[in-house]
Amino acid sequence: MKITINGGHYPGRDSGAVGPTGLQESDVNCDLMSRVANYLRAVDCDVLEVQENTLSQITDASNRFGADLFISIHCNAAVDTNAKGTETYCYELGSDSEKLAACIQQQIVSSIGTADRGVKTGNFFVLRIANCTAVLVETAFISNKDEEILLADEAKRDQLAAAIARGITDYLSLG
Ligand SMILES: [Zn+2]
């Protein structure tokens, strides 16, 4: 099973969203990507970690690798600093991607206790262009001060990564 894990944005070039105390989304995504990849390698998945500055570099690398699954990891942000919770995107409902999204969403909200904003459709380039089952996870809101604290916490990040990895293996066990 070949799985691409993409940490969204690119440290040093594209920070992504920035939290109230300055936590940068690209750094959180990078750390989550490595942790998820390690959990998946521990159960014998063949994992490509990719974090690049342009979206086509990401999808090109993943498609060259021949990924069966593609998971892009992000932190959410909103002008409303009270917005919080987890949501997972697929390109279209009724697809295998929706099933994968539901498995990951379920594992995160049940193990971290974040608000369940559900599985949604999103017209994201990486989901459209990945030639495989593909989802984008918005783990929590870096723009919310409580969730920024969660995202900055090493132990919480590890729990989040483990939850994402379990969501992926749950999906694989659906057969
Ligand atoms: Zn992002």
C-alpha cells in the first residue's frame, strides 16, 4: 500500500495560517506529516512524505510515486477566532475518498475531542489532481487560541498523528 502524506504549505516560503501567538501552520503540518508517516511505516505501509512550495510539485511527486492514497494535512483558520474543530475534505461524496475522510474524521474527534465539523467536499487542487483516493484534513483551528495551544503541544500532536494513521488503517480494513 503506497500512501502519500503531504504537510500543507512550506516552512520558510509559505507559512500557511499563523496563530495568535505566532505558531506557523507549515511547521505544525511538517511535524504531523513525519509522525503520521512513522506510524504508517510501523505497520508496513510504503509512505512518501512530501512538502513542497507549489501544489503541482506535490501532486507530481505523489503521482510519480504511484500512491494509492493521498492525505494532505492542514490547520484551519478563520476570521472568527471562536471557530474551532476538525473537518476533513474529499473532492466528491459517494467516493472512496469520502470513506477515507470519514474514517480519519471519526478517529480525530473521538481521540482528541475536537468539535466534529464533519466530512465536506472541497474543490482543492491537490484532491482534484491526485490520481487516487485523496483527502485533506483540517486538524484544528490555529486561529483559535485554545486550538493553537493544542497544535503547539507535542503530546497532542502525537495523538493527532496517531489518530490520522488509525483512520487510514481503519479505511484499509474496510477492504
Ligand atoms: Zn493550510
